[in-house]
Amino acid sequence: MAGVTIAAEWQLLGDKYYRKPTLYTLQWPKSIDLTRNKVACAPFSGPIAIIRDDSKIVQLYAESALRKLRIFNSAGRLISETVWRNPGGRLIGLSWTDEHILVCITQNGTVFRYDIHANLIEPNISLGPDCFEHDVVECVFWGNGFVCMNEKFDLFCVSDLKNENPKVVKLAETGLDEFPLCMTVIEPQYTMSGNVEVLVAVGDHVLVVEEDGVQSVGDGLGPIQKMVVSCNGKLLACFTHDGQLLVMPTDFSSMIFEYACESALAPEQLGWCGMDSVLLYWDEMLMMVGPYGDPVRYLYDESIIIIPECDGARILSNSTMEFLQRVPSSTESIFKIGSTEPAALLYDALDHFDRRSAKADENLRLIRDSLPEAVEACVDAAGHEFDPSLQQSLLRAASYGQAFCSQFQRESIQEMSKTLRVLNAVRSLEIGIPLSIQQYKLLTPSVLIGRLVNAHQHLLALRISDYLGMNQEVVIMHWACSKITVSSAIPDATLLEILLDKLKLSRSISYAAVAAHADQTGRRKLAAMLVEHEPLSSKQVPLLLGIGEEDTALTKATESGDTDLVYLVLFHIWQKRPALELFGMIQARPLARDLFIRYTRCYKHEFLKDFFLSTGQLHDVAYLLWKESWEIAKNPMASRGSPLHGPRVKLIEKAQNLFAETKEHVFESKAAEEHARLLRMQHELEVSTKQPIFVDSSISDTIRTCIVLGNHRAALKVKTEFKVSEKRWYWLKVFALATIRDWDALEKFSKEKRPPIGFRPFVEACIDADEKGEAAKYISKLTDAREKAEAYARIGMAKEAADAASQTKDGELLERLKNTLQQNSTASSIFDTLRDRLSFPGVS
């Protein structure tokens, strides 16, 4: 009997059954009349926005003259309201985006956005001077965008309302000289170009307007008074001037079906019911037309609004919310009058089983081979029902059949039960989201939870998240931020305890994000208390800087050991605080101090000098000054009497004075003092010689260069000034004279007195200059026979080398000298004779 009662309410359209269950008896005030209001209903069972239509006459004393924007859930429960100040002229368009942002477009082209709690979202959007000077007259909306037309017939598009500052694009010129009969849009996701296409009905054809151009299509269709695109963007339903309902692809390539309506009067509303039929609404009459069969008519004694959905259409009246949909095939197989489908027999078997009738077993035997399909149909039908008791009956039938069917997966019944518990929870009057199972699957649980959160239904969102095994972090985070916003009267310490009690439910919660929200709402102390609980330094430190807790931020950054974080804090403090405060903060923190020194040593010497001076590290300042003097030296203009030379010397002298103030740096002080004296002397030499070859050379090189240039007096002055030893002086002068090949001066120098370095350097200098004759002069003066023999061998004087070697009586030396002169056969003979004469054993 239950099946008969259920099927009796269905209507047949062609060969398809439709049903129209009442979802809610609306809870809003009885004074609400849809005919006197502008109404926007969000798809997927979203909220309803209502504001009095200022183009309609209001009965005196019937309601307040103060206009209010009111937002209800689908059950008619008030969510929020606000006073509408009429800031931009008459309200032209009203619609919800996919994110449940209410978009209100006014006559002067100003776009206002409100959240579900009627809070105005800044900034407002202006459609530009064209719409300000020439009023907006028509708007068409889709998911997250809209198109509007002004009095000049120009079209303007905003395609991304999710953006904080959406871009307004003017579409191609339409060339119209009168208002179109109607217009609609094909959403960007369904077009080849990826941009919105606006269909404008003009005369007996349709203009397809895009950003790049205009195309004329559908010639000869006749004036179209209404048209609407299906939810998948593939089909277009049109109502023509002669009362014809046409359905065709959106590319106008063919005609799918035509239906001649009884009236040529255009319907007040035209909309799709899922993808199977089209709804037309005239005053008090709703007609549903399908491709086959006679239309179905529904009569109403009050005004209604059609809300297209992916699997049907919701119908809103002053008193009820209904859902018109095609009867699912599984439901039809069970409850159709006279049905003998396996699912119907299974459902009937459960009824017999409950009444302890033996016919239950008879039904099961009849469908034994089709039992899995029957169980599956019962499960599917349960998902499509809105009545919990009927859901329960169908699932009990599925469980009953599953007990006799090992092939069916038990998880299917469990998953459906879980889904229905979620759907029933959000369908309650308080929540008012009457989703069908198909809408729920298309919307996804995560989006549903997001919508519950935005509606501040945090407890239900948390329970559903937990029940479905989803991450609860988003819910808890939103709850915490909302709690902070509305709890301005609660002391920080008390509110912190309340927040922590819930925040600890999620291990991955970002305390820093909650603290950031607290800071944005002006509760800086609460923010500082919250950020202490953030385990990730990478999130904790930036927030501490944002709320002015630089000292704590520096401590946390150094404790983390993350050098990037430490540098982040250092640069922040550097910009915000006086230098001495920064120095004091980093002095007690070795990591921060070392990183600061490393950076400033490379890029900010003056700042580093100030730091070292503030901490009494005078020797470090001296090193920096010395380094700066070398940086000046890299300038090519720092020699040749350049004024840059003076600052170099002064820097080194400052360094010397600073070194002198500490006992530990006596050597550095002496070295700096000598460096300054040497630079002065070298500078004077460059000025006098007009040759930039002295500055920054060593003392030895300076002496050598003076001798090479013939300036022996200057070389002697450098020797005296820097107390160069006699041995070093002789080495430098010998090789310098050999460099300029002044052999007479070299010989004279060798005879001034007995050289303290001996005559070997003289020999080396002559040999290096390839002057063997000059070298021989000094080889004869060598006192060591071994050195003399080797020297003679190097210049090829074999006999003299042999004579000197014979004095050593060293067979190894003889052999080595023979190898040195092996290319000289005469020399080899001399050494062989000498070896035989001396008869050195072991030498071959």
C-alpha cells in the first residue's frame, strides 16, 4: 500500500515519471510576498536573499518604508539581515556566486558584495564611467561572473568575482539601436574560447557576443522572447513570439524538438528541470514540457520562483519549498504501481517478513538469481529519498536481501547509510540545505563542510568531518577566528583557554594563523599568547614580527637554528629599531651576532664598525679600516699622486691607533704603522719617478725597483728606514743589478767588502741572466769545492768542474757531474779518466 500511495503522487511526462515532494513549509514571516521582492536563490540548495523591489508599489502601512536585505536558508529560517541604503540607485540585478557571495548590481554600475551574514565585502566594484553615465538596464549571472548591458547597448563582463579586485571587460560592439528581447550566457567553461558568450535575441535571429567579435546565428527562428541555457551548457531552450518552445544545441546546429504552447504570451519564467524537461511559468500555472508526450501542468494559487538544479528544479513559493525531479529508475522499479521488478519483490518480501508471512520466502525464491541487482536498487532508491522513515525501510530491505546474497558488498549499504545521515543532518530546518544525493556528490563533502563553516554551523561541520574521516582543521580554524571576532568582551586569558580547548583537537592546526586573525581584530596580547603555542618556527616568527614582538621573534629564530629566519628577524629589526637596540639584542645571541657580522662584513662596513665600537671590539674595527684601505687600492685612480692615496694612509693610521689600545695586538699595531710609512714612501717615489709601479708592493720589491731604475739613494733610504738586514740587501741588489745587466756595477759591488751572503748569489744571478763568463768570475771565488764543481758544470766548463770535484774525492759527485755533461764526449772522457785515476770503489 505504501508503494501505491507513493506512486500515486507521480506525474507521467512521455514515458518518464516525475515527482514533486515538499521539502519544507517555510519558516519565514507570513508577510513575505515574493511578487513584491527581488529574490536570489543559490543553487545546490543554497541560501535565499530577499529585498523589496523598489519598482513595485508598496501598500501604505503594509510594511516599513526602510528596505532591508534579508538572507534565509532554504527552509525560511533567517540567517542575517541588514539595512539597504540604496547607495547606487535602483537595484538591477541580484544573484549568488558559487562561494555564496551575494552580488548586487545597481543602476549606476556599482557592484556590492555581501557574505551570507549580510556583511558588506570591500571594496565595491565599479563597472566604469560608461555604466555610470548610461544606466545599467539588464544583468545575467553565472557561477562566479556576470554580464550587464547599459542604455547604450554596451555589454560589460566580470568573469571572476572570487578575485578581490575583479577585472571589468567591455565586450564587442553589438551595433544595436534598440533593446534586445532577451539575453542569456554560455559559461566560459562550456565555450571553445574559454570566454563567456552572450546570446542576445534581436529580431528574427540571435547575436553571439564575445570579447573579440559578434556573430549572427539562428536566422529565421523568429523573435525569441525568452531563452535559457541548460546547466551543462549544451542545450538552449527558447520561447518564440508565436508560442513555440524550441530546444536546440547552443551552436544552433539542429532542432531537437518543438512544442506549440497554448498561449503566445511569453512565460514569466523559463527554466530547465535537470536535463530532461523544460519548465514554463505563467501566472498561477507551471507547465513542464519534455521531448515526448503531453506536458504536465501544476496549478498554484500563489507566485513561485523556479530554481534550476543539476537533477531537477526547486520551486519556491510564499509558503513552501518543493523539489520537482524525474523519478529515479531504482525508485520507479520499486514503487511503480503493479511493478514486478526484483527490487519491488524484495521490498514486498520485507513487508511479509515483518508480518511473519511465508510469502516472504516465496518472493525471495522468485528473485534468487536477481537478488544482487534488487539489493543494489533498494540501496540506490534509499539515497534518493528525503523521508528518513522511507530511507530506513529501503535500507532494511537491502539488508534483508543481502543476508541471502553473498555476492553483494556490505560496504555499499554502510556507505549509503553514512551519506544519508549527513544529508538528513543538513536538511534539518535549522540548517536548511535540502541537497539531493546527486547534488551532494557533485558538490562534494568538502565543499558542503565549507558552506556549513561559512554559515557558522561549526558544530555540525565538525561532527560531519569527524564522521567522514576528513581533516577537521579548516572547521576548527574558522571557528576560532569567528570566536575571536564576536568575543570582544571576553578577557584575553579566558578566551585563550576556550580557544586552546578546541584547537588541540587538531594536531596540524596553525596557531599562527589564528594569532594573525587576533592581531587583525586588534587583540595583540591574545595574538602573542596564541603564537606561543605554534610549533613551527617558520610560521611563528613572522607573526611575532607582525605584532611587534621582535625580541621574542629573535629568540625563537635563533632557537630554531634556521639562518633564513634569523636573517628575516635581523632585517626587520634593522628597519624598525635604532642601531644600538639592535646591537644590544644580538650581542647575547651568538648565532644572530655571527650572522649579522657575516652579512655586514660583506655589505655594510660602517654598520659593522658601529657594532664593534659599541661592544668595545676595537681591534675588529681596526681590521675593518685596514680592509677598507685595500678596497680603496682597487680604484685605478688611487696612485699617481691621486688624492685617494691620502685617505688610505689615514685609514691605516686609524687602524694602528686602535691596535695600539690593546696589549694583545702589538704586532698588528707595528705592522699597520710600517704599512703607512711604506705607502707614503712609495707614493713619493711614484710622484718623483712618474711611474705607478711602487704603491702596494713589498719592501723588497720597492728596493729592487729603485735599483732597477738606478735610484740607489732611494733604495738605500728604504733599507735604512725599514732596517733591512745586510744579507737581504745584498740579495736584492745582486739580482736587481743582474736584471738590468749592469755587470760592472755588480763586480764593483762584490768588491766593496766581503759579501755577507758569499758569492753564490752572484753566481746564481749571472747564470739566470745566461752570462756564463760573468758567472765564472765569481765561481772561482767560491770556497766550497762541491759548490764550485757544480757551478762549473752548470756553465759547461768540464775541466774546471773535474778539477774542483777531484778535491772532494766524492765518487757520487763525479758520477752526477758526468751525467750533467753527458752530451759532451770530451767531458765524459775527462770524468772517466779522473774516476780511474782515483779508483773509487763502487763507481761504474
